[in-house]
Amino acid sequence: MTTVHDQYEPATAPPPTLRIGPVLLVLLSAMFLAQFDFFVVNVAAPSLESSIHADPAALELIVGGYAFAYAAGMITAGRLGDRYGHRRLFVIGTIAFAITSGLCGLAVNPEQLIVARLAQGLAGAVMVPPVLAIITAYFPDEKKGRAMAWYGVSAGLGSIAGQVLGGALIAADFAGLGWRNIFLINVPIGLVIAIAAMKILPARKSASRVGLDPLGAIGVSVALGLLLVPLTMGHVSGWPAWTWISMVLAVPALLGTLHWERTLAARGGDPVLVLSLFRSESFRGGVIASVAFMLYFGSFMFTLTLLLQSGMNLGPFQAGLMFAPMGIAFTITSMVGGRLTARWGMNALVVCGAVTALGLLLLAVPLAVSDTTVGLPWVVICLGLIGAGNGVVLPALFGAALTTVRPQDAGIASGILTTTQQFASAAGVAVIGALFFTVAGTEPTSHDWSVAMAWAALASMLLVLVVMWTTWTFKRFSPPPAARPAERS
């Protein structure tokens, strides 16, 4: 079977005209933009409630629908990049992202915004896979480890910037557009990235064409959609029969898709899911850890923003600023995280995961036991701890699962890993968001918001404990840190 890595010459040296720094800047700008737009809606949630009358279910679809569409199209888009060229796909995806962002900014009701966000997620799915593909295919081996670390850093900073800069944009209220500015700003930025990509990114095409697997891609999307939609809508609609039927149908849909993937692989085709990768215990562990982390991270950013604005009555800009210490701590620890993991291996991830869990616990307990909302300084301290732990864990998770994956399978493995992370973000918003709104009730007081956030934070802490346990098991399947060439670089 042909893999992404097999399509290219060995990347022992970049093409003579490839400038590593500018190429990485263009690629990571797109990754930053994609993550920024997943989380920027969190800080706009109260504005969307008052402006276009978005109810809790609509808010979760606006947030989670983007991540769902983003993940659903990612692996297939990666195949298209192998077939038609990654630079071409990157440029098309970036332009599409700019256009769909403009449509989000022009929406006048929740239904239009949900549809536009789904389209924006699909555009992101076209824009992002070439990032990893180009790094894998063209970067020299000694540069790949550092590039992957920066990939994780850009994803994390984009997530946090969505909260901070999003709040600033809404508060600035340019031209009286309010929340619409968080989408409209993507239009010129996306076009600039696309123009730069046409001039800077390598244009070499693959030596042979990879087969597509539309049936597999549709099957995976349908199976997860049958699960995510009822989880998103169930708590608002009172869990009617269709929600349970949908979740039950997700099981045969997934089993049928997996059977098709095995059949296609046996015929010598190119399935969208390379199931043989899951025979590696470290890859399975990496996927589990990544899923657990993104379940926590996506939902935490969503629910905390609701607490700050609806429970603590902060404006969008003030709420966004509350995430600034988290971003600063994340940036600092992500800069030294590579050295920590190079020296201490998975122990560094376990310890830093414990720091994140401690921050969540220190946030949850006062929220649960106090009759009033917790003071903002205490929230800032807890967010600093959470950001410090995340700064080491998140970038490392992008590469930890790939430690024992064969080089020729690295591209496919990266696609599967990224896809599961994005689906996990959508599922986290749906599941923990449902818990949050259920605890808060229909007409919540400030105390109700606090208790709801306490439960959400405790659920997040349990997920972080899963990350810690799983990364601890990596030590049994990974070579000693000093033996890893990528880390020595």
C-alpha cells in the first residue's frame, strides 16, 4: 500500500530553493488561524446570545460544528494533497477559509452561522493537512523535531489567543460590527497567507497518485456525527427518543466502516484509516492521551468563558484578558518543554500534567463550596498553573504517539492523530458542555454558574489524569530519551 511518505524523495535535505524559516512561518500561520477560530467563538458566546438569539444548543453547534467538520474532512483532504500537490491544496484551503470566515461575519441568525461555521471547518480541513505533509516531506530530519514542537506551540497559542484577542476585537467594536469582527479579520489575513504560500511553499508533486477512499471518509464522519449531534442537542431537547436511537446507530455505522477499511486494505487499496497503526501500543496510547487532552481542553475553554461572562458579569474584553496569564505561562513552558522531554522523557509530561490537574482542582473546589463566585485573582492563579502544565504537554503530544511509528507511515499516522484530536474537541464541548448547562439550570444565578464550572473542571481533571496515566505507559514502549535523534537535535 502506498503511504504519504512513499510519495516523496527522502527528506535528508530541503530543495535548494526551500527556505525553512519563511516556509514554517507561512505553514504555522495557517495552523494558528485554524485554532484561533475554534476558540474565538467561546468569548463571543454571550454576544451571540443577545445579538442573534443563539440558545445553548446553537452555541455548542457553532463551536463543536466547526471542529466536527474540520476533523471530518482532514484525512481525505490530506489524500487530495498527495494526489494534486500540497501547495495547491494549502492555497485553495486558505482562500476558502477566508471566504467562509466572511460568511460567518455576515450571518444574521443562528442557523446561518452554524452552516457557515461548518463550511469554515471544512475549509480548515483543506488548509491544515498540508502543514504536516510539507514538514514531513521536505524538512531535513534534524529540523523535523523542532518544527513539530513549533506546530504544537502554534496550536496552543492560537487556542489561547482566540480568547484574548477575540475579547479585544469584540470590545473594540470596529465599525459597530461587534462579534462579527472576530470572523471578518480572517479575510485579509487568509488572503495574505495564500499569496505568501504561492510564492514560498514548494510545488513539487508526488511521484505517483494515491487512491481516495470517499466511502471510508463518509463512514467515519457519519458514525461520529450520529454520536455528537445527540450529545449536543440532547440536554436542551430533554433527551427524546431520536437522540438515543442516533447514538445506538453510531455503533453499527462505525463497525461497518472499520470492516470496509479492512476489506479495502486487503485489496491493496488506500483506506482512509490505516488500522495496522493501532497494533503499536505507543500509538494507541498516544491517541488515547491526545483524545483525553482535547476532550478537556476544548470544553474547558468553552465553559470557563461562559462562567466569566455570564457568571461573573465580565465583558468580552475583560474575559479575554483573564486568559492572558494562561497564554504567558503556556508560552514560557513550551519554550523549555522540548528540553524537559528530551532529558526526562514521558516523566516530564506526567509531572506537567499533574501541574495542570492541580490547577483544575484548585479552581473547582472553591467554586463548589463557596456561596459566591470565586475572586478573579484566584482564577488567574489557577489559569497560570493550567497554562504552565499545558505548555509542555500539548506540543509533546503531537509527537509522542509517533515515537515507534515507521517513517513511511508518519504522514498517515499524523493525519489520524490530528483527526481524533479535533473530533475530541467537538465531543468535549458537547459532553462536558451538556454537563455544564444541566448543572447550571434554565435560569442560573452566579452561584449556579460557579457550581456548573466546578463540575466541568472536575471532569476535566479526570481527563488530565487519563493523559498522565497514558503517557506514563509510554515509557515501556519508547526508547530512552537520549537515544532519540529528533530530541538530540
